[in-house]
Amino acid sequence: MQRPTRVCYANPTMLLRRPISELLDLQAGSRGVGLLTPTRKGRLDDSLHHSKLPKQVKLHPYTASQLPGSPFEWPIPGISFVRVAWSVLHEYDVVHIWAHFYLSTLILMLLSIFTRTRIILTMDTVPGYSFSLGPAMDLLFKVYTWTVGRIIYGVPETITLYGEALLPHALRSGIGREKLRVIKTGIKPRKARGKPPGDIVRDKPIVLFAGLLNKRKGVDMVLAVAKRLPTARFLIAGDGPDRERLERRAPANVVFLGWRQDIPELLAVSDAFLFPSRAEGLPGAVMEAMAAGVPVITTAIPCTTDLIVHGVHGLLANPDDVASLTQHLKRVLTDRTLARRLAKNARARMETEFSWARVLPRYTALYDARPVLHVITGLGVGGAEHMLLKTIPHLPGTHIVCSLTDDNALGRKLEEKGVETYYLHLTTWNFLLVLWRLRRLIKSVRPRLINSYLLHANIIARIVGRLTGVKTIICSVRNIHRDRPVWNALDRATSWMVTRYTPNSRAVAAWLTNEVGIPEEKITVIPNCVDATLKERVAKTNRHAKRRELGLQRERVALYVASFKKQKNHETLLAAFSKLPNEWVLLLAGDGPRKKEMEWLARRLRIAKRVRFLGNRADIPELLAVSDVFVFPSRHEGMPNALLEAMAAGVPVVCSDIPENKEVAGEEALYVNADDAQGLANAILKAKKRTRLPERFSRAACIRRLSALYPGREKPSASRARFS
């Protein structure tokens, strides 16, 4: 059994970041975890860490001095840091760095280029882009970003952001989209222990602020609100460079508590939490207050809006808007029904959407499982594309889909199911550019294997994948291409690059062996499957309503689902249909280059009124439910998905007598020669037997076969990309 991935978290400041502390606590018993963190004297200062670390966490402290005027946020590492960092990079499989603009993290990433340790970078802000530090500092950060930052962004294999709101700012700063993942940090609610703090007087409603005392956190806004609400007591928990100045300006109803270990106890006695920050990642203090069930008033800034819907989970005001902050706080303190509703909704959101039970698997997926990259020519409506939609969301592990073209009819559905999907925008004129884009994507996501689909992607993915250092290439062949001799010759010449071919039928496997020249030992047949919900949708269909929608009355219905291509043989079906009685109606679902030609043929055969050209449809199960027979006269196939679905729905089937169809339908269907229009017409009239689909074509069986192809984690390749 392979050991779990060892992960070291690089904490950039003297103050241990809450997400790092909680990730260490959650994983200490299941994997080797470490903490690389600055200290004042080479040891941890407990006053700066809000929770005790588990004993299993291996500490890697290094001595750092402070940048004047910023005692917590800008430590300068001493000379010992290089030795400690070098040791960490050799000891751990993954180093997860929080924030990239500190000197220590900059050195750490540069050193990792030589050790080839996997680096994951988390950014909670994008300075100079997601918030302003003033014209001079913004310019400084942008110069840094476009010089040093451009190199540094190429080092991590993945860069995670705290929220969707940061994504456009990260892209503007020059980070490639293929590196970015949005993973919202989790929250582990800390319960209050013991009695309320003895130094807190509860003679007035209590409003709490917790955080670093600097301009960015908006502590001056807390003081301004406090002046307008003398009837409330304001507690400020935290420390920072502006504390002395803020204390001089504070009204009498404001109490400065300094750094506190008892935040849960302070939240337990608070009536509201005020956090008027001007810029944040995903504010941990707000998350803790929401998880504790304390009503929150904060500012509508990027990432805060990922946490709170105004009026539902808390109240939002514009940054620096003292009047609105005061008004919202008054409402919460006086309207206890509103306060209870906000608190209840906030706690529920933290428990459901931001619990570590939901978030931690996304981090561990980054650590443990290099993804499987699926490369396909396009994501339009087709059999191979539908197979991706049916299987990938249900496969274990992490899977990323890359479409060479912009065709994304089914790509959007994959994205809705949470599958990361990329489009490389292939056109007639940018072939070389797409090869470069694919190379960049492969180097960025570092897949443990590539699975390719369809003719063009099968050749391109194996060549670019091998050149980029991917050792396992799986080539899924979905059809027989006797009319593509040049591509077949190229397939044969590059077959040594392919680890395994996975045709979807025995007929395709025989063609690969006998005509293309692929050795049998490199071939594994994995049949297509049927969506598990299809039978249920067919059974629930209101047949009378569906027939009315299609303009049908008492007619008998024949259905054919296929794209309008030459191999699909629509012309023979139309010729056969012209020989059937007028009580029959033909439904043709699909689209393609020969559609207009077939519409013209239907008019020429004088059956246009009885043939319905439906285009691409999302309601195939409902169409099957109103059909008397399913017709499939295709001249050649890989594994006919439409035929599988018809059999799963139990519709009588008439199909061409090609090996691919017989492999699926067995004795369940009536067979005719693909060019025999009269025989096809006779078979349609005779078809009455309800069909059933064998279990080997179920989605569960397909998932089992595919999972066997994607074994556990592969040892990291030495050819990992470092620069985009």
C-alpha cells in the first residue's frame, strides 16, 4: 500500500493562519504533516498562535526579524532559513505555501525549482489588483507582479484562490487560467469553554471586532461607528502597528483587549460582530462569528460577498460608509428577531457550505491524486461526448477535461457537474498554437495519465503528452475509420506512444488489430453505458402530453436518434418509410451536415408531412417513451449509444445487421441489410418485441472497468514544469 502524501505548510507570518492551523489539526493523524513558520528566537511564541498544534505535527521553525512598523505581517527570514527550507523541500512530497509576496515564500519557491518538490500556492488576496494599498504601493506590487511574479507564478503546479471574486484579479495579474483553482477555505467552529471572560462588563450591548489593527481592516470605521452608538460597548481584540494611534482616538465605549486566545468566549457574550474591512481574502474572523451564530455586519468587498448574502446571512455596507454601518448595527441590536434569523442562517451556511468535511477533500485531492486529463476533439453532441458526461462525474479521483475546439454543448453540462473543463480554441489556422496550449495545460496540471477520445485528439494528445513527460497514454477509439487511411497510418506509426487502446466494442477492437495493426495485448474493450436515470425518466413520461407536444394523435411512431452523417444512412430509412402506411410518423432527432439534404429527400419522396426533423434534443427518454419502434440503419458504428438507450427503455428495435449492432442487441432486435429499404420497411411493421439491456452496459459496470484503468497515484515525474 502506498504511503499517504507528506505535506508541509509554509506559514509566512508570525501569526499562524487559521486555515493552516485547522488543516494541520484535521490531517495530523492520517498523513505526515509539518509546519514551516517564522519565530522570533527560533521557537514558537504561543501568544501568537490561537490554537495548540497536535503532537504529530513536525515543526520547522526559523528565526526571523521584523520589518519596522509591521510586527506581525512582514518577517524577514534569517540566514538559517535557507538551510531549514532546503531540508523541508527534501523531506516532504508537497509544500503548501500561503501567500506569495513574502521574502520567505519567494525564496522557498525558487529553491523548489532545484529540488523538484511539488508546490501548491494559496492566495487570499491579489495586492494591487483585488484591493488598493495606495498609489505608490499598488505600483510597487504591479511592478513586482510583472517581473518577479511572472517567474514565481510558473513554479506552483496549482494556485488556489479563496473565492470566485479573486479570479478576474488573478488573471489580470498574469496567472494562467489553467493553474487556478477556487477553493474556499473551511471553518472548524471553536466552542466556548468555561465562563465568560471576567474582564468583560455586560452592562450594554456588546459589539466585537477581531483582527489585525491596521488601516486595511477598517478599525478606524469601528471607532467612527462607536462614536455614533454610545449605548453599545465595542470590544477590539487584536494588535498591530496602528494600535497606539487608534487608542488615542477611541471614544470611552471602546475597549482594546490586545491579542486574545479566548475568541470563542468573546463571541459567546457578543450581540453583534462588526468587521468593516477594506480588503480581504475570505475573512476568517467573519467565518468564526458566523459559525458561532453571532450576527455579522461587514463590508461588501470581494470574497466577503462569497460568504454573505445581504439580509440573509448578515448585513453588508459599502467600505468607509459609516452611516450604513451604524444603521445596520442599530437594526441588529434593536431587532432581536432579525438578529436571530441572520445568526441562524449564517451558522447553517457555515455548517453546510464551508465545513471542513466539504472543503478538506478538495485540498487532499490536490495533495494525493494527480488528475486524469481527458483530451477530446470537441464537446458537442455526440456519443463519445455523452460518455464523458455519463462517467467522469462518477469516477473516483480528480478528472479534468480538455476540448481542442470551442464546441461546448455538453461542456457546459460537465462544468455544471463540477468537472474542470478547458477549451483550446482549435481552428483551421492555429494548429501549432493549440499544441503549445495543450503542452502548457499538461505541464500545469501534471496528470498521472491522459485519456484521449476521437480521431484528432487521439493523435495529438499522445504526441504532446509524451513530449511533456506523461508516461501513461490511454487512447479511446469510438468508431471504425476505414475512410481515413492517412490518419490510420499515423495511428500505427505512433502506437508505441500509447499504453492502452480502449475501443468501445469487439468490432472496433478487431478493426484495430486486423487493419490498423495494433497488438491485441494493448487492447481492452470498454463498452459504452446507459445513464442510470433513463429508465426512470421513461417511466415517468406523460405519454399523452408528450404526443400532443409533438403534434401526434393516433399515429404509430418510429424514432431514429443520430447525427446527419453519411454513415448514419438516413436515405435508406427515408426510402423505407415511403413504403409504410400513412399511419406511421418518423421522428428524426439530431443535427449534422446532411440534414438539409435529407429534408429535400423527404419532400421528393412525398413523405415530408410524416417526417419530423427535431434537431438536437435533451428529451430522448421522453421521445423513446412515445415511440412504437426504434430504427437504427447505420452502416458502421463503434458502440451505438442511441441503440443502447432504446434497449434500456424497452422499445422494439430494428437495426442494420452490422457486427457493432449485433454485439449490443444480440437476439433482442430485428436485423436487416443496411441497403435494403424494403426489408427495413417490413421489419418496422413486424417489430413488437420489447427489448432489455444486459447488465454489462450499465453505468456501474462501465465505472468499474474505467476505474481499473486509472490505478492509484503515480510517482511524480521528474519532468514537472516550472515555468509557463
